[in-house]
Amino acid sequence: HGIPYKRSFLFYGEPGAGKTSLIQALAGKYRRNLCIMQPTSDPKFNDDSLADAVMDAPPRSIIVLEDVDALFDQKRQANTKLSITFSGLL
């Protein structure tokens, strides 16, 4: 039907709990490339650059978006001007 297969997971927990380490271990176990993005680190990062980064990822890669919860945190949005929208993230 032309719809690409994908599976999404949301890991949450305290900083230092091992979320990223678990993802790195899974990528190594299944021999996948690991692409880690931190969209909160660059205020110029927007919906288009997110889409471009995902499309540029090698096939069968694990794509990780770090600190996704911070994108829509009211306190952080007041301090920074992020250009990523919720619909752009989906």
C-alpha cells in the first residue's frame, strides 16, 4: 500500500536512568545505525529541518529524538523561541 513500516517507542524517566544506553545497546544488538537528534539544542531547528534529518537517515536506522518533552514545556518555550510544532513532530 506504499506506507512505510515504522515502530515508535517513548522512553521516559529521570535523567541518568539509562534510556539512551538502552537504545545504544539495542542498536548494537540489531546492527542498526543510530541517529540521535536533540531538537532543543538549536533554536533554528524547525519542522523542515527535522523532516530533512529524518529523510537523510540511513535505511533501517534507529532515530532518537532526545528531550521531546522539553519541546512543549511552557517554561522552556517562554525562554527560547523553538520553531518545531507538534504537528511537525508527528
